Amino acid sequence: MADAPEKTAGPTRGFVTRRAFGAALAGAAAAARSAQPGPRPLATRSSGTITDVPGLSVGHFTDPRRPTGCTALLFDEPAAAGVDYDGSAPGETQVVMLQPVSPVERIHAILLSGGGVFGLGAVAGAMRFLEERKIGYDWGAASVRIPIVVGAIIDDLAVGDARIRPDPESAYKACQAASTAPVAEGNVGAGAGATVGRMLQSQGMRGMKGGVGTASLLLGDVAIGALAVVNAAGDIVDGHTGKIVAGARRADGAGFADTVETLKKNLGAGKPHGRVGVDDLVLRSTTLVVVATNVSYSKTQLTKIAMMANAGGAWTIRPYHTTGDGDELFAVSTEKLPADVPVSVTGALAAEVVAEAIVRAVMAAKSVEGWPAAADLG
């Protein structure tokens, strides 16, 4: 991995013009329409993975003692990155440096972790892993490199023994496990203890198991991938069918409560507005997403791509970006392909890949005590 902060020229091999990309996109859109996927015109289902994007690797560490863990994303070269965070309670470290006003243009890794705010301490393990390999920026001190590792967490302390949390050693092991192989999904890494559909628990409507999901879209030499850690307060909706696939379950066990419809019913029932109760405590619910592409973009452009890609979360999570959520979406370019692809095109396609990754997360999950999974409901 290079450690110089300056941008270097990318390879010219595999260059894709706007015209060629547009032709490939038109063909994909026609195929999607002919498949008649359902109420939302989402792309056909992906069996891909974020590691289909050249220039990055992913590793999980899953704690065997309780459902929690870490997921590390490492980059072959320092990667340009932007962020969109619209939840009100993000748990993160160094994310502020991804804002366009920051002079730091590139990062070396992203670490996603369970453990709530305690999990932020795990980032030190990823930094140690990179420092040992002399990856990082030259800080002017002899033999010292400073790796930039962006960290973000979900709260999974309600699943199992809350005294067991990811630590620096957990993150180090996740980095050791990083590879370009297809990424494991479900109850792994940062999503091992993830859950969804928790806004109505005090009304007897319990949630379900969340997890890690990933998807990708390959059009010619252009690659767009997403990895999602789904720990949402809201329900998860399959955009291909318009149906809830995981979320709050009715107290009588007869299907899904439909959180948004239940909120409407409660608000219209004549109760004083302040008594329309929901379980939306600060820092308890978060969906973390990383979108990656091999197309070269600046940090400012990636910030816009992150904003557009976050629409995929709004299609699939209801409600999304609540006051208790810490939702964050990172957009990263490995800069392997200097293709002339407009930001709006990549942002639009990334939203569909994000939606697919979120649904895959809950469909790949397995039940744990007190939290049934979509795949196990039959």
C-alpha cells in the first residue's frame, strides 16, 4: 500500500467513456425491466460482494463468547472517501475528517464494530496492524507512520453478555482475516449482534435479527459494491416485492406489526401526542454502510455519491434516520479506473446496490436467543 498523501495518476488500461458506460447501463436497465422485479424498479438480485471492487479487502472477527465482533475494510492504496450521516446519534471516530473541508484526502482503512461506544476503542487494533506494516502517512518522526482508520459502531449490548465487547485485539484479528474472497454475510463481524424492528418493543412487538449483507454491480470495467451492517430501529422492506421481510412482529405472533402503520394508528387513536410511545433511545440503533467503486472520484464527489446512495437505505428501512439512529454511509474510491462516469450515475446505481445489501443482511441472518431471523420464519 502506498503511503504518500498526494494523488497519483491511475492506470489508463480499461478506460471507459461515458458513451460506452451509457450503452452498458441501457442494456442493464432493459434487462431489469423485462424481469419485472416488482413495485420498485430495483436492479436484478445480486450475488456479488463488495470485494468485487478491485483494490480492497474485507475481514471479519466474530466473538465466540457472544454475538458481537468487528469488520475491517483495508485498501491496497490510500482511498478517497466521503460520508453521509443523517442519523442523530452516530458513534464514530475520525469520520469528521471525511468532510470536504478537511485537508485529509485519503484513508487507509475502515473499521466497523459492535459493542456500542465501547467498540470505538477497537480502532486501535486496526491502527497497530497497519503501523506494523509501515502503512500510513509520514509524520516527520523517524520510523513512524500514521494510518488513518475511520471507525464506526453499532450498539449490540442487548444481545448476550454486554460486558463482552470488541477490543483492539478483535480489530487486529479482523484485519488479519481480510481478503478479496466473497464476504461472509449474516451473523458475522460487526453484524453478529445486530437486530432490527425494535421501535415497538414496549408495546409487546419484538424485533428480529439483523446482520451483515453485501452486494455488487459490475458493468463493463466499472464496479460498484456495498457492505451493510443492519442494526435498524425500523423494519426491512424488500424493494423487489414491497413486503416487509424482517422487523417488529405482532404481539399475537401473526405476522409483522408494520412499524410505520402502527405509528399512524397510535397517533390517530386520540392519545395525547406525547404519549405515542416508541422505543428509539439514543445510540441504540444504527445502520452502517460502505459503498465502494473502482472509478476515480474526489472526496467531494464521493460525499455526493454517499448522499445519493443513502436513498437505498430509505427504500428498505422504515422508518430510517430516526432521532435514536446513528446511521452512516461511507463512499470510497479505490481509484483503479479513471473512467469518465458522472457522479449522478454512480450515485443512482449505488443506491440500488445498498438496498440489495441491506435486504441480504437480514435474509442471511440466523436466529439467536430472543431474536428470530427472517430465514427461520419459513
